[in-house]
Amino acid sequence: MSSSGIRSGEPPLAEAEAEELLRCICFKTGPPRTVGVELEWLVHELRDPRLPVRPPRLAAALDTVRSLPLVSSLTFEPGGQLELSSRPAGSLMECLDSLAADLRAVRSALGPLGLTLSGYGVDPWHSPRGRLLHEPRYDAMEAALDRTGPAGRAMMCDSASVQICLDAGLEEPGPLGYHRRWQLAHLLGAVLVAAFANSPLHKGRRTGWRSTRQALWADLDPRRTLAPLPDGEPRAEYAAHVLDTPVLCVRADEGPWAVPEGLTFRDWLRSGLPRPADADDLRYHMTTLFPPVRPRGHLELRMVDAQPGPDGWMVPVAVTTAVFEDPKAAETVYRAVKPLAERAGYAPAPRNPLWLAAARDGLTDAELHATALTVFAAAIEALPRIGASEDVRQAVAAFHERYVIPGSCPADDLEVLTS
């Protein structure tokens, strides 16, 4: 977002109005039939990904990609990671086919420049090169995240993910109801972390984590990254969570943005300082919260590492969509993951013991492994019912056979290749 024209002209927002607005915009319930994906990629040297790509060359390549006629939305992360965000699709295959076509176009543009897209949750080899994007948002974010250590800069500049977006659900109870889907997203999250962990290296060294990306998130300010416990009423719980989280920044039309310390949005509404907050400020504040499941009208699942290979990203999208969109699969998986979370003890993700075990151990954790077997079996059975193509079903089956059955994950391949 540009630093110009920030003030929207909206009237100051009252606390009760803010709570009602949040209830309306965080969970937009309706028939759960749409899916979207946000793919982040590291941009590496084509002939040897261990060779650094200098910032001027990377910036020129990104300018080339910007000129492409893509269906997806194209953006760039602070460290130069490329992000493609699909349009909301009416089916799994509509989403996968559209995004795959855009990825082919991007790769075709980068290839002649000697560059490629790499799918790792964290850059395995390179030290942080610093931000390529110097915008007020990222200046403020860096200043705020630096208060809790170096993990913030690594997350901004070195990490990449597969973010899966699904409808919030229906008003009614049951496997397709918004309350159940909100719970399922949090309960399933640790299994997704473990099965798709793909970041065991950082700066050329083993970190001791199969998902270093998830470990970075756990090291950030918990007020900004922890999820509210999913056992309450979702609208009320998340509205309170948003209002009681400290403001990352106060935007301004000119000059750097203020980065207050400890000022919650509720405090800002009540005090009116450093200036009165309005509805646009509230909507912007929501974009500076990074829980593993973020309600934005739909549910955004943010816990999956970027995946290897040109089409590896399709597997977590297909598995997660099948589990959520097929009522039988949703009920089977919910029954499997709920006891696992209860045995681990309810605590906010991503810092609770189950999520930390998933990031550290992947599917070598016996309980996560047993649960992942149930999750994948249910997804594989459901994929034909939600219209998945034969190629997608074969890709999920191959991942299941290669990783899930033996209790492995993509991170283990990277460990072997670099040992």
C-alpha cells in the first residue's frame, strides 16, 4: 500500500461499532464452495540455487514478471519472494488449473533471465539479503518485529508458504458449519505442518526443525501471531482478539508511520490518540495480525511450507480442500484430530506442544503420523467426490506413499541432499 492518500475520510469509529464490523467481515458465511490459494516462492539462480541473486538483478527480473498478463494477483514480499494469489474459484480444479497456467507463464519469463522459482519454507542457503521493498508498511513492520528478535526479518525476507483459502462455512451446525470449520482448521493445522514440513535448513545449516518457517513464527511476538482458542464462539472470540492486539503502526499521509508500543486497537479507539481511528484503520490493522488461521471473510490457512517441484503445491491444496468440502471427510478428520489436540493440551497455536512437535519432528512423531494416515485416507477417498482430476489424485496418492505412509516429509529429502 502506498504511503500517500492514507486518510480515508471516514468518521471516527466507536468501540461497539468496531466489534460489530469485525463480526460482519471476519466470517462471511454461505455455501462453502469456493477455494483460493496464495503461493509464495523464493527466486533463485536457475543453474545453481546456492548462488546468490544480487538485488539489482532480482529487481529487474521482478519488473519483467510484472508485465505478464496473469489471471492471478501478483505481488512481492519484502525479500523479493514472488507471490501469486488466485481468484476465488468455484471448484478445486478451477483454482488449480488457473494458478498452474499463471505459474507456467512466470517460469517462462524467468527462465531466459537465468532464474527460477524454488519451493522451500525458508531459504536453505542464503543469509538474509535484507528488504528489497522499502515501503512504510514494511519499515513499520520491521521496527515492530525487531523488538522480539531476528525472527521477524527472517520471516519477512527468507520464508515462503502455501496459503489455502476456504469459505468460512454455513450458519448451521455440523461439518460444514462455520463453527466446526473454524475448529477443524486449528485442529488440523499441526498435521499439515508435520506432513508438509519443508524447511530444515537456514543459512546453509541444519536448524533442528523440519519446519524452520514454523519455528520462526513461534518466535515472533505472540500477541500478533497466536490464534485465539477455537472452542468459543468464533465471531466474538476473534473480534475481541483483534481489538486487544497491539497496533503495529499508525498510518500517515506523509513521512514514516508511527510504531507505537503496547497500544491495542481498543486503547486507540478509547483514547483517540495519536489520532482518531476509523473503519479503514481497523481493516488495515487486521492485515497486520498473523495467526495460523486468519478469518478474512473466508478462512486463510497459513501453516503450510512452500513445497518442492513445479506442482508440489497442489497436494496440500487438494488434501485440505477435500477434507473441508466433503462432509464425510470433514467428520472423519475432525474425529481423528480432536483427541490428538486434547491429549496435547489446548493452548494457542503455533506455540502449543502439538504444533511445536509438528514443526520439529514432522511425521516422525507417532501420534501425528497416525493421525496423518487417517487424514490422507479420508482426503484420497473424497477427492473424486469433489471433482479432482486423475492427475491431482495421482499426485496426492504419490505423496501419501512417499511421505505419509513411512512417516516422512519433504524436509527429510532436503536433509539427505545436503548431508
